[in-house]
Amino acid sequence: MDERFVVEVISRSPFPQTTIYMALHQDYSEDFVSYETPPVEEKCGTIAVTKLLKGNKGHYGCLEHPQITFNVGYFPHSVMQQGRTHRISSWDVQSMRYSGKRICDVVDGKRDIEDVFYLRPIGHYHDRFGKKYEYTEAMRQDELERCLDAAKHYKQNIDYGMAEEHARSLIPFDFRQHFVVSFNMRSLMHFLTIRGKKDAQLEIQQLCELMLPHFQDWAPEIYAWFMENQWLKGALAP
């Protein structure tokens, strides 16, 4: 896990399992279900699991009401690209049209090159088809030099007066990028399931792993069901 990766919670629905409980009971109640005396959050979570999820019931609609928003930092650009393709969450991403000063700071010695560009650690890897290869220290050092050269070229263009949106065209693909992303509980479970499994890109797996403790703290009973029944199993929340 890259030491720079960070995932924080900006905001989240209070009492998410109570919200789900209210939704499922309002669905089939003859009379208006008042919010004044719902069961405690823990019991609401147990009821939600039993009535909506357990036994592969698959009633996920009520899980769309609670929302959570994450503040994510220092992940490679490719993670953001993969995450946004699913169209199940809302993203606001640090723009390279307005925020290229950090690249110039690398050239000026004000920032470490790995604060701005992401490279995997040395080690043994395999591609999606199982082909194995070794990523050596020498290969990594060579790529760090290429990142520095690209940063110098970027700064040269900026100093010349080129717009950031033009100068960015030749920077390495996996510059680090920060973003804010929001999910409802249903879409969060879906995202964690498809991007947490072992054949997903390594870095987006790690994003999911850093989201998990926040999910557990937010909705512990539903989290426990998810970990037992969906995490790393490939089954998707519809």
C-alpha cells in the first residue's frame, strides 16, 4: 500500500441503518410509519439484513437512501479513470487544467517527485492473463528519471507562457490526483465488490481497502453481511 494514499469521510447520512429500516417499513405499512420511535441503529441494521439481504433476497432499493462522501488523495490518475466509468457515483476531480504548479515544484526541488507522480513499488507482478514479470529497482529509477524529464518539459512550456491544458499533454499518465466521490450505500457496495476483487487494478483494490473501515464504522451490521457474502466473491449489488 502506498504510504501517500489517503481516504477520509467528508460527510455521511446519520443513522443510515435506521433510514433503511424506515424505507423498508414505509414500503409495506398500511399506516404512516413515524420516525419518532424507530428501533436503535444496531437493531435496524439487523432487520435490514434479515428483510432485504439475507437469503439472497436482493432488495437493494432501500439502501439507496443513505449517502456517504469520501475525500481521496494521492491516487494515480488511472484509478480515477476506472472509478468514473461505472457511473454509479458522483466525482469531482482535481483538474490538471488549473493545478499544475506542483509539477513545476518538482523541478524546483520544492516537492519530492513521488509526491506528484505514482510508480508501483519494485516486486513481482502479473498481467490480466497471468503472465509474470519482475519490476526491478533499475526499471523504477529509469522511470523516475523519465518523470523528472517530463516535469522539466512541462515547466519549460509553462515558463514560455503555454496554457496548463496544453502543457499537460506530455506528462506521465499516472500523476497523482485528488478527488471527492459520493455513493449511496447500494452503489458503494457495488463499487467495493467489482473493484475490490483480486483481478482489479492493484491501486483501485487499495482504494477499496481504505474505504472499508469507514463503511464498517458507518453501517456495521450491513458491513458484516457484505463482508461475508459479497466482498471478494464477485457477486454484485444490482
